[in-house]
Amino acid sequence: MILTEEYLQQLYDQASAQVDLPAGCGVLLEGSIAEGFGNSGSDVDFLVIAAGEDDFPTMPTILFVDGHRVEIRIRSVAQVEQQVSEVFGGRISEDQLNRCQRLGNGLVLRHRELVEPVRHRLTGAEFETRVIGWFGRHAVQGARQATALLALQQFTDAAIWAGKALIDAAKSWAAAQGETYIERKWLPQQLARINDKHGDEQAVIADMWTLNGSRPAGEPTAEDVTKSLRLARRFGLADGDLDPDRISLARQRNVTTWRIGGRVHVIRNREEVFVLGEEAARTWRSLVFDRPLPVLVASLPAGAGSAAHIARFQRLGLVRFQWQGDSRSGRTPIAGGPATTPPPSAARPLLGLEGAACPADEPITFVPLPARRFAAAGMDFIWANLLVENCREDLVGALDSGQWRVAEIVGRRMLRNACLGVLSAYGVNPLPLRREAVARLQELSGLDAKIRRDAATLDAGLRVDSPESGQHVLARLDELARRMREAMAASTFPSCFDSAQTWQDTLEIGYEWIRLGAHVDASFPIEEARDLLAQGGRRYNPAPAGKDG
């Protein structure tokens, strides 16, 4: 140990004088210095155990004393007993295991009679077995994950997981030799100490350092992955049969697929929206679950990216790998890393008639809106564009009848609904009041500045007092609405009041959004939208064929 017990006592006295601590506490030094691994950069970690059942915060007090960074963590006897009970219970985290190991191997400095009773289960073979099993299970899961990625020819990621499996297998092996410290960075010191105990270098340890020192620069290969897995077996990896035919894809709970226009959207946990590019969507539609992974890969559509897409789907938590065990265990999930989320899309606008914007160079795009707001914005987008058409119809009717003031009202309403459509396409939800729409449009910095200026100018100066001024206003509104729709990827929005077919086309577009909105319980723009859902996107009471309407 790099610090003497006498010096540690003095250091604790100086540090504890700066902290309000209960009287009569047990004190021990824990961590890398207590293990004998510490160096000049290591923290000095004191664990203070107070009698009673107080609930002390987990966060330690950080002090700087005599050139050392000192941590003082306070736990009550009740907290420690609960921690020990949990580590011998069900599934535990690495942090829980680490806390218990540090307590069990700590150097007692004060009130041993308080410390020993609460840590006695952590100093024997029972806890050692727990550490061996914990690292062993993680090694198996890492090796299975590596095998799956190897079958997908994702060599870089496979090498990462094979390396993790190797380290965890070595940690499990070291724990069986009495080296139970949890932190992985100290594995070299643990293996060196094992060598010292045996008086010569263990062959498996020597081969590990040889493997680490011989890794070539550049991208890993399949052979690099298999070398790591072979060495992990020598460290006692429990699963010697890493047959990729025992791995298959499984559905992930709370992942649903939604098609809007021609675009595939995948929603995770009813909260996060991913939109798939063309090739990724083709792979997604080709997935067959519970089929051996090599067989599935061989059946994928042509394209070098198909297997890579599967790996990305799994990384995002949209599918999972599973392992075919024996007849008793059946298929069990492979515990890879947590589901990740890529940076949100910077595309603007965020959505259009085809659903979420999907940059051409992105196979899978994360939509920067929660699913509920995404669906609500999409429904508002369709509704606003429908109202643009409705207001235009009203404007034409008012002009035909010479109703100039009505024409001004519905013309301005047409403009403001078009602005609401743009705001929705940019992800604004809830929408502002319609009378605020032009003002809020000015805040969209990503929108063409000329569109913003023209909308403000037209809103302020819209006047109709003659057939000529009415036609001029209609032409300006049509042109601005066309440019707005181009800006929000809605150029093909149907002229829904022209015919029964264009109305049905509009209903079908809206129905795709409404189904999604109902699934995530989004806010509907109006209650009539629920009627559209109930009728499945069809008209009420269509006239029988051949009957005049």
C-alpha cells in the first residue's frame, strides 16, 4: 500500500474535521489504495459507517487535504445492510457489486466492532462466487453479441464486444484466484499479482498480453474477433459453443411500424420516432424473426448495407438478438448494450406529406420530436393544408358574388392557415392562434426570408374592393401558398374540394397520420378527425353505384 496506516489516520483526522459526522462511526479506507493498486493520482476514499437507520446521501464529500483528493462517503448501518442483502439477492448493477467489494476489502481504521458485523458476508467465498458469476455471465453475453455481429460482418463492433467478453472472462478467472476488485482498469495489476503468487507467469496471462500487443492498426478482421473469443474460452468463458445458428432476431416490445405516404416510420416505446431511408426500409420489411441469423442474412435483399442495417436496428433497440439454448431454457435475450439514440435530425422542415423528413444520406433518422407531438404536428399539418383549400373555395365564391369584405376575411384566413401548415411542418406544436400565425412565421429562421416577408406584407395589406383587386389577391395567395408548400414538402397536396377523388385522396393522407395519432394518444386538431378514424378513411354513407347524387 502506498500510504501507511499511521498517515491515513492523520489524513482522516484532518479531513473529518471539515465534515459534520455523527460520533462513534466506523471508518475504513476503500478503493484502489486499500487494494494495493493505487498510485500518486489515486483518490483517498474513506467510508464512514454510522450506527442507526439514517438515510445518508450517496454522493461523497470531496476535500483536498495535504495534496490528496479525499472522498468521505457516509452510510448508515441500515443502508449498508440493505446493500449487502441486495448483492446476494436478484439482479444487481455493477455499482452495487463494486460498493460491496470495496466494503469487504477495505482497511478498517476506526471502530472495527461496528464495521465487521455488517460486512462479514463480503469477506468469504460466498461473495467471491458472486463476483465470479457476475463477470462470467457478462462475458457470455458479450461473446454472444460478438458472434451475432460477426455473422452480420460488422467486424469493428464485433471486435469491441469480443474484447469486452475477453476482459470479463479474465476478471471472472481472476476472481476465482481471489482477485475480486471490480474496476476493470486494474486488471493488469490483478493478473500480475496472480503471477507473483504462482512464482511464474501463467500461460493464459502471457497470451493475453501478446494478443493485446499484436493488434494491427486499422479495421479489425474476423480473425481478430475469433482470437479474442478463443482466449476468452481459455479464461473459462462458460459458453464454449458460439454457433451463430443459435442466434436469431426477436421482436422488441413497444416497437411499432407506421407507413406515411411512401415512408416507413418506426416508433420506440410510444415516444421516439425513427424514419427509415429507402434501403433501410427495404431491409426492415425483409426481417424474419426466429430464423437463424446466417439464414436471415443470406435471404436479405441485395445491397451491402442490409446486414449493417440489422446491426443498427439492434443497437437502437428496435429489434433484439436472442440465443437458442437447450430444451429447458429455450430462447433467451442476448444482453447487448442499452438502446442508443443518434443525434436528432437537423433537417428542416421536420415533416411533410411523406411523414418525417429523411435526408438522402441517412439510412435511419431520429426525429427530434416526441412521438405524440410528431403525430399531432402531422395531423395539424394536414388539417391546415385542408383548410387552405377550403378557404380558397370560400374566397372564389365570395369573389363571384361580389362579397368583398367576406373575401378579405377568408383570404386572410387562407394565408394564415398556410402559415400554420408551415409551422406544423417545422414541428411547432401546439400551434399558436391563427391570428398569430404570420407573426410566428417570422421566427422560423430556417425558412426562406422572402416567404416570411411576403406573408407579412400580404397579411398587412390584403384588401379586396373590386373584381380586379380580388383576382390580384387570389393570384398572390395562390403563388405564396405554392411556395410555402414547396418549402414544406407538400407540393402534391390534393385540391381536395375539386372532386370526390381528390377529397378521398386527402382523407387517405390524413388517415395515415390519424392512425398514428390514435396510437400515441396525440391531440387531434378537431374532434371530427376521430370520426375519420372510426370510418377507416372512407366517406360516410357512399351512394350506391349508379345512383345519382
